[in-house]
Amino acid sequence: MQQIQDILYTQGFGTRRVCTGLVQQGYVSVHGQIVTDAGAAFDPQGLVFHVQGQPWAYHEKAYLMLHKPAGMECSHKPSAWPSVYTLLPAPLRQRPNKGAVVGVQAIGRLDQDTTGLLLLSDDGAFIHRMSSPRHHVPKVYEVTLQDPLQAAQVARLLAGVVLNDDPRPVRAAACEARDGHHLSLTLTEGKYHQVKRMIAAVGNQVQALHRSRMGALVLPGDLAAGQWRWLRAEEVAALRG
Ligand code: URA
């Protein structure tokens, strides 16, 4: 059991003082009843409460997927384009961690012009697990090419190409031509601009880039660009592997 003021705080509804105030001023309801006693205790697991009429489902840790649209940066402090974090409701951006307001973090950034599957979480161990190069989580990218694809380019991507920041070659774990200008590329590392640099290294150019999959998780066809949803427990378990 946990006090409602603490439940609100853990879910990102503001400072402890703000959360106490929200309850005392009658903005919070649980099981259809307004709760004004900030110390009233509830079992948080599976709890759906309302704040100012808006439902919120309690999640001990946040695991989300976002369909990133083009023209947005995966940064809390974007330099030129709006931040993907503006697509999320405020509580997800304000979840506390060890007393500090940190909110959820993107797991591996996508470029401003890249679309597709972006995972976000506030679970440090999970973020590390998913982004650590040691764990080789496969990421699948759908690449639209500027120039016609050549068989030799596929062969070189699979064999390995050298990028300018590391003498060790990086190779695609899989590379399937879809048609003359499209290929599906699977990478297990996450170097800066890796797809664009690998494609450039084999003499072509990326015209459009879309991430369709991370590990066991495929971007669902019914999640439109700009939309997000909670991951289901079994999806998180499958990603943990
Ligand atoms: N590789 C890139 O070049 N850009 C991305 O956004 C992701 C992978």
C-alpha cells in the first residue's frame, strides 16, 4: 500500500508539495471517488486514478515505444528541431529518479530525419541492457537509397566497411535488397549516423531511413507517426531476452 500523494509523485505529477496539493484540492479521484486525504493508501499495482479528470495507469517503471516522426530531435535540449519528448504527456517527462526530475530517456537516438521505432524508459538497467554494444540488440532499418542498389554494395555491407572513427570494420548482421532502391539493414551496434555512414562508405546515399524493429519488438502498423504507447509486460520481457 502506498499513500496517494506518493503514488502521484512517483508517476511524475510534480514535487511532493504539488502532489499533496493536487489531492487536498480535490483534483484526484480513485475508483470513481474524489480523495482529499493525501495520506490515503492504495495498492498501486494495476491502479488507474484520475487527475483533473484524466486517467493515469500506475507503472512502477516506464517502458514506452514511440513512432518517431521526421523533423524531431531525440534530445531534451534540441538544437534546431522540436524534441520528441514534447510528444509525451508531462508526467512521463517529470518522473523522479533518486529525488531528481529526469523523466523517461530515449534508448539510442535517431537522427532528426529518421522515422520509426524509438524506445524510452526510466529504468537505468534496462536502458543499459538495450543500448550496450556488448548485448548486440539487433536493430532493423528500412533504407531508401539515392542511387540504384548494386549487388556489390550488399556484399560489402555484409563483409564490413571501415568508418572514419574506428579502424575496425563494422558489418551489417543482415542486409536484404527489397527492390532497386530499398534495402533492409540489420545492425547490432549503434554508432553515430551508422547507417548513413555505412551506405556512404559503399558509394550510395541514404534518402530516407526508418527503424522498423529493435530486438523482438516490431513497430506496430497501427501506431501512427507521433504516437506512443506503453510496452506490455511480455514485450519488455522479450526485449530483456
Ligand atoms: N543510423 C543513422 O545513420 N541514423 C539513424 O538515425 C539511425 C541509424
